[in-house]
Amino acid sequence: MNDLALRTRRVIAIDGPAASGKSTTAAAVADRLGFAHLNSGLLYRAFAWRTLREGWDETAESYASRIAGVAIEFRTAPDGLQLYIDGESPGEALHGRDVAARVSAVASVACVRVAVFEQLRAAAGHLDLVCDGRDIGTTVFPGADLKIYLVADASERARRRLLDFGDGTDEEKVIEEAERLRRRDEADATRELSPLRKASDAIEIDTTSTSAPDVVDRILALAKQRGMPPRRGIDPRTPLDSNLR
Ligand code: CDP
């Protein structure tokens, strides 16, 4: 076996509740390290989108009989990995409110979790990864090289999500959105399989009043300590959307 075959791929796990900034942060960290970014939530959202579009019955039997017919893959695109479901890119539809309202129920179904788990583990077989989600550090990659757990105040998370939607951020809307996020977090944290939980060896970062570039810099410093230095020759501050997703 040569050196390349012996090389183990590196994984950084970023977990946390809804809209805590995982995806924006993971994308920027991956970019700076030259790793691929894998957003596991997108896979659950893709399944949820498909169940809504085809009106799947919400029973375990219905999911088990239909899931084998769903082909999900990540293809390499200039701005990272792009998700395809049966050859189609659902794009922004995955971030709509109907998908968000359905996704926690879909993510609690065992065969869906197995399908996502297999995709994520397969990717880690050939790519260095920054993977974000709910159970990445606890279940998917318990041996990850670095585990981060992002948190933020509920109203700040709600405000960010409203900005994502392009909606106003008046107080009433923030309260409503915070309640939607709270319900999803509760469903994710109390389900039987792989609940949302901070891994015992994860480092918690509160993003409520920390800027996105500062959160990224903190994670990069931790990555460097663990033998994952940033790529050379790139702008030390990746321009980031001020709105954390
Ligand atoms: O972006 P946001 O934080 O709102 O959510 P997401 O990362 O897109 O995840 C959407 C949903 O997928 C979550 O609410 C969970 O129900 C589920 N999920 C999961 O169960 N396990 C993961 N590793 C990632 C997401």
C-alpha cells in the first residue's frame, strides 16, 4: 500500500440548533482549508421536499418502500458540492417554509437517516470534509478531528432566518419565527434516533454577538492546532455574507 492509500481523510464536524450559523460557517471554513463542505441538513431537506412533492404517506412503511427509488448525489460545482435528487437540483426550494415545517418529521424516520448516513460516510472516504448538521460529531463522525457546536439566542437566530427569507424583521415576525425554530429544535432534540446533542468533546461557540468572520477565524485557529492549517496564498479573510445561515 502506498502513502496515499494510507492517508486518512480529515473531518471537521459543525453541529448546532436551527439557524445557528452552521452552514455559512462550515462553507467558509472549508474554503479556507481547501476541504469540501457537506451540509447534511440539505439531504434531509431534499427528502422532505420529495415527500411533499409526491405526497408520501407519513408512515414508516411508506418511506421504506419508496426510499430506494430516490437517487441523491452531490456533484462537484465551482462553488462547492451541489445536491441533485434524481438528476434535478432543487435549489432554493429546499429552504422554503413548507420544507422547514416538514423536515424534522422526515429526519426522524430510520430509513431516511440510514440513507443520509451512507452518503456522508461515502463522501468522507474520498474528501477532506467540513460537515454540518445535528449529529455529525455524535453519530456520523464520532472520531472527527475537530468538533464545533454553534449556538445563538433564539431571537437572533430568528432574525437571521427572516433575513434569509428576505422578510422584514419586525418584532412580531421575529417572535413567530423564533417559535417555528423552537418547535424544530425540540423535535430534533427529543427524537429517538441521533437527537440534536452537543458531543462531549465538542467546543461550543456562541455566535449571537460574534461576527461571522470572527467565528470562522476561531475555528481555523482550532483546526491549525490540530494539524489542519489554512491553504496558502488566499485572502486571509474570506468575504462572508453578514447573515449566518
Ligand atoms: O439550516 P437549519 O439549521 O435550519 O437546518 P438544516 O441544517 O438545514 O437541517 C434541517 C433539518 O434536518 C433539521 O431540523 C433536522 O431535523 C434535520 N437534520 C438532522 O436530523 N440531522 C442532521 N445531521 C442535519 C439535519
